[in-house]
Amino acid sequence: MSSNLLAAVPGTLLSAADPVPPTTTAPEWALILAALIGIATIVVLITWVKLHPFLSLLIGALVTGLVAGMSATQTVTSFSNGFGSTAGGVGVLIALGAIYGKLLADSGGADRIVDTLVSRASAAALPWVMGLVGALIGLPMFFEVGLVLLVPVIILVARRSGVSLMKIAIPTLAGLSAMHGLVPPHPGPLAAISLIGANLGLTLAFGVLVAIPTVIIAGPLFGRLAARWVDVPVPALFQTAEDTAQPGETATVQARRRPGFGTTLFSILLPVVLMLLSAIADIVAPNDTSSVKGIIDFLGKPVIALLIAVLVGMVVLGRGGGMSSKEVGASVSSSLPAIAGILLIVGAGGGFKQVLVDSTIGTVIAHAISGIGGALPIVLFFAWLVAVLIRVATGSATVATITAAGILQPLVHDLGLSSAGSALLVLAIGAGSVFLSHVNDAGFWLIKEYFGLSIPQTLKSWSIMECLISVVGLAGVMIIGVFVG
């Protein structure tokens, strides 16, 4: 898979300037062994040696590259490229999201949203409401963008309602992740649609149909189990004046000026709308080179959309919350130190992922299962399996989707798949691309650090949730395949 292919995917965080991955002459068994040794090194260093995850990921990446037969220079270069790409893409989104989240908390806007949700939904209904919120926010947005926007809301809803953190977080994350893997206009599904030649409208319709039961099972229903397995306190992030007030001060704090619900909701949905408009424009007029289309595409870039949300938030949330310019500046400044460790860890996770990608382990796994044939259910299962193995090996859902789609592309012609079959093939690949997020996935570290979890706790909650989304998604795809195949 070339960097040019990734660069052609609308909205992807990669660019055509990314270097061509280095090659290795190691045998296939050595590449698989290298990946296993690298992952084991990271887990041991963090859990037993108690080394900081940033250093553990760096050491694990070096071990993986050297065992895989890459030179020391290639390994360091690969890690640095992955770190820089992740920090320059996801890292910027995290920083902007943290700034926005702090403004949302300090202005009282988060209180307004949370109090509205908590007052109008019972404790039993809150997980279902949060699952719907996650799905709606996740429809047009990158997972990372939706996450940084919703983390303050997740934490404050859990804190204010008294409901277990996992019962609130898991449904919201399930909504975000299911949309990311199954529903266009996310970059992975869009690229797979292009490579396989599937019908966009049919894929979108099937994707939404599969996503609904997937979010229900992996979200509110699994959230109940996750809350028993991972009983953790709500982290101290995004504390508002109401949260830190003494008992006698609570009434005074609640009486302070807050932004209106409509104003706050507008500021939250603004980046969603900008990205959705861009995605719709790309679908309706992909070859349009007009200035209007260019402006829409520019405003819909994740970084630009979030930057606009921050700037608008400084005005509407700041003024709506009665904050002075000095208080707004202090809120922005205080938001960044708290996420410095998260940025380093997520960047290092991207570096480790890049070493795995550049060692060609994903290609080895994919080619080992290519050349299959048979009935539609068999084809769908193996398409899912190819994406699963690449995802587990590389830690990237987008890489898994695009690589698997490229390898399985000949099946569409060889087997004469119908439009429905091609759409289902895309969705099977998308379902496989989110399977088992673990230590080589930057998203794993985002969840771990944001919610203050240990590695075993993250595996028992977030990782199992991702597996459920993948397996339930595959089941939904295969059930539809029985009727349309």
C-alpha cells in the first residue's frame, strides 16, 4: 500500500509527503515473532517494571524493528515518522479538544449540557442517551475528534449523575467507534468503497442498518458488564466550579451565569456540521474544483473545524459564561499541561504502529489469506479475518481497511459479486478493522489516560467493546448477506 493511496482518501491524517516504508528481508515467521515480542515487551515494562508508557512504547518499537530485521537507522526513522505523523494529526486534535473542553467546563457550558441530560433522562436511560449522542457525533467525524469533544461530557455526566463511569463511557465510545468502522464518510469505508467499486448509497444504508444493533449490544448492554469488571472513580479532569464548590457554596455557584443550552449545543455541533458538509460535498461533487467546494473542504478539515470551534467557543462560551478576556486566556493556558503526558503516549503509540507497518507484517498476514473463493458468507468472513489480522498487527483501522480492500479487490470481479455483495464486502472489512484495539493503537492509550485506567482495565473494557463491535458487525453483515446474496 502506498502513501499516495492514503493521501487520496478524503479527510485522512496522512499525506503524500509520508516516506516510503523501509523494507525487511526477514522471513515471515520472524516478522510475526517480532510483533509478538514487541507487544510483550511493552506490556511487561508497563505492568511489571512500572516504566512510563512513553518510554515503554519507544523501547518496544526498537525491539520490534530490530527483531524484524530492520536496521537501527530504519527502526528509529520509522518510529520518528510515526510519532511525528500521529502528533501532527491526532496530537493537534487532542490539544484543540482539550482547550475546547476546558472552555466548556470553565464557562459553565458543560454544566448546562450535563444538567439538561441528567434532569431529563433517568439513570437507566442515560447509557442509551449517551450511545445515541456518540453515534450522532461520530457519523461525520474522526473517532479522535469525537472523543476529545465528548470526553468532558462523559466525565461530567458520570460525575453529576452518580452513574458508573463505564456505563456512561462505553455506550458513547461504542457509538463513535461503530460509525468510524462501518459508515461512510469515514476515510476507511470511503477508500474501501472506491477500491472495491461498491455503491456508496447501498453501503451507507447497510452500514446504518448494521450499526444500530451493534451500538446497542456493544454500548449500553455491554456497559453494564464493563461497569462490574472495571469499577473506577471518575477522573478529576474537567472539574467545574460546581464540582469543586464547598457544600455551602453550591447554591451560589449554580446561580452564576452560564451559556444557554442552545448556544452551548451550537458550539459543540459546529465542527460536526462543518465536517459533515465537507463529507457530503465530497460525495455529491467529488470532482468539483470550484472555489466554493474548496472553501467547504477547507472548513471541513478536522483541524480547521476544531480550531473554529475553539475560537467560536472563546466568544460564545466565554461571553455566555460571563468570563473576562483574562479568564478565557487563563482557561486556555491551563488546559494544555494536563494533556502533555497523553500527547507523548499517543505519539509513541503511533511510532510503534509505524514500525509494525513498515516491517511489512500487515502485508504478510494479508497475503497469507488472499486468493480465497466460495459462497458470499465465506467471502465475507475471510474479508473480515484479513482486516482483523492487519488491524491487530498494525493498530490502525484505516490501514487495515485500505490494505484488506486492496488485497480483496480481485474477488469482486472473479466471483461476480452483485452491488449488494460488494457493499457487504466493504462492511465486513470495516467491521474487522476495529477488532481488538491494544497497545499498538493510539486510541487504546487515549482511552487509558483520559479515564485513568490500567492496561488490564482498558483491555477488559475498551478492547472487549471493540471486539464486540467487530463480531456483532460481522454477524449483521452476514445476516443481510443471507437475504441479498
